[in-house]
Amino acid sequence: MQLKTESSKTPVSVILLEVHTSYYLYSQKENIEHLLSSVVQKTKDLCPQLFDEAKEMTDRYRILLRLFASCHNVYNLASTFTDADIKALELSIAAYMEYFRTHFSDETVTPKMHLLEYHVIPFIRKWRVGLGFLGEQGGESVHARINAIKRDVRGLKDELAVLESVMKTHWVQTRPGAQ
């Protein structure tokens, strides 16, 4: 939807910072509210005749962003996933994409949205871990876990025995069913 303002000929959707393609920046509820309320206020200040349309648009984005946050806050974890976790995430992704296609039907599904819809669940099903393990926070999480395991085996004196115990424990903790 491209709404033009009288004064600047700038689409109102630009004020939204093309939010549907950079949604990952606004995953927290208060950030979403701050972003959307500033759009409504800026539209009211600059082009009052578009206020109702801006309000309607931000209401749609509020729902879209909250649906995305419900996906992002789960798949981005650096933890293991159960079948129930995966199913819940799958339903959240489906709800997000259905809402997007229904309420933003003129918009294009971005490559990141395609990855979310078609590739995140198969990846998590295969590896049983969230995508958080793939980034810096995942590395920090693994490092913290290894250090915690090392504290648990600090009574062992042989370095090789410590390393072997740490690796076995880490393997069992991150791959349920692996003994």
C-alpha cells in the first residue's frame, strides 16, 4: 500500500521503514509499540488527512510484528527443541505467513520469509536445536555450558579424563537420546 502525503509525496509505508523486511529489529512488544506509535504521531503531525489510514496500517503491522516475534523468539534460541516445541513453532510460522499473505497481499514474500516458511522447521527437526547456536550468542551459550560442565568435573585430575567427560556430557545434553 503506497499512500502519498500531500507535502512530501513520500509513501507512508516508507515511514514504516519497510518494516515487513526488517522486522527482526523490532521483536519486543515495547519496541513494536514505540515504532508504530511514532508512525501514527508523525503522520498526524505532517499529514493529518492520512491519520485514519496510517492508524489502520499500523494496526495491521502491530499484529504482523507480534506474530513474527512469536516465531523469532523461539527459533532464535540457542537450546534444544522437543517435538512439541517444533510443532508450536511450525504453527506460529504458519499463522505469521497466513496473516502476511491475507493482509499484505500486494507485498512480496522476501527471501528471509521464504527461509522461515520452508527451511527453518526442517533444519530444527533435523538438528533439534534453534538457530541461536549458529551465531555469536550460540557460541557464547556453548562456551558457558562447557565451563559449567568443567566445574562439575573439577575433581578429575587427568586432563584427558576431564576433556572426555566434558565432551560426553555436552553431547548428551545437546543431543537427547544420545548416550
